[in-house]
Amino acid sequence: MERFIKQLEKQHSGKKVLVLFLLTNIVYAYMLLVTIPAMMAFSNGLQLLDMMPAGYDLEVVNTLFHSLGDIGRQTYLTKQLPVDMIYPLLFAISYAAVLAYFLTKLPKLNHNYLYLCLLPIIVCIADYIENIGIISMLNAFPTVTETSVHITSLFSVIKSSTTTIYFLVLIVVLIILGLRRLKSRSKN
């Protein structure tokens, strides 16, 4: 853990952080503009499991999987989920670096705040468990179990909740930096 924090402290290069951020968001944009709309064409307007931040139950999963049909379920497995297996790692690395970059810009930083950079790692782990659960349920369909749905849904909620917390933390840090910059400009 200490090694992780020391590595984050060394990430002072805004260029590296920006490149990681752009790469991550290119992959995210590809999912939003290409793979998710392709999936939505099969789902009759139903949200994909990855896109349900409050979770879901067995009835929702069965309704979605029936709506997708054989081709839609196969497309989910071969088009959406492979990209979604790349994105969580990129998210973890780049968004931890983004937060670390801005945290290290705060004067007199309490180094314990750098532990907040673990939030994207938690998102990543939850996203991978969610994806594995979705793959398992797609492969098991039509005999999806309530237990597999409950576990996968739990990790969907953990992923979305932790993502929300991360962005709230980032916004607070950016507001603090902005206020400090305004304060220092007004003194000059």
C-alpha cells in the first residue's frame, strides 16, 4: 500500500495524466457511441445490466436476456463485454492518477488523502466482478440463479456508488484548488 502511495506521489507529469485520461475516455466513448447502442438495438430499449446503478433482480435479468434474444446475448458477450474488460483497468489507472495529480497540487497535503486514489481501484475490482457475473449469467441463460443475480447486482451497486464518491471527491478537490487560486490572485 505504501508503495502504491509513493508511486502516486511521483506522478507529477500533467502530460502523462492527460494521455491516460484521454485514452480511457476514448475507450469509454467507443462503448457509449458504438457497443452500447449496438446492444440497445437488441434490447428493445431496456437498459443493460452495466448501466443500472441501483442494481437489478432476477426478473429484470430474465426480461433483458429474453429481449436480447440469442444474437443480442452473443453480441453482449463478444462486443460489449470485451471492451468493458479493458475499460476498468484504464479507469483505475487514469482516474487514480488524475486525483493524485490534483491532490499533490494542494499545499501542505496530508499524505493520507492520497488513499482516496484507491477509489478507482475499488471501482475497477467491482466492475470486473460485475462483468464476470454478467458473463456467467449470459452463459447460464435461461437457468440464471437468484444468487448469481444478487451477487452481480451487488457489485454493480458497489461500482456505481464508489464511482459517485470518487467524482464527488474530485469535484471537492478541484473546488478547493480553484478557491485557493482565486485567493492567491486577489492577493497579487
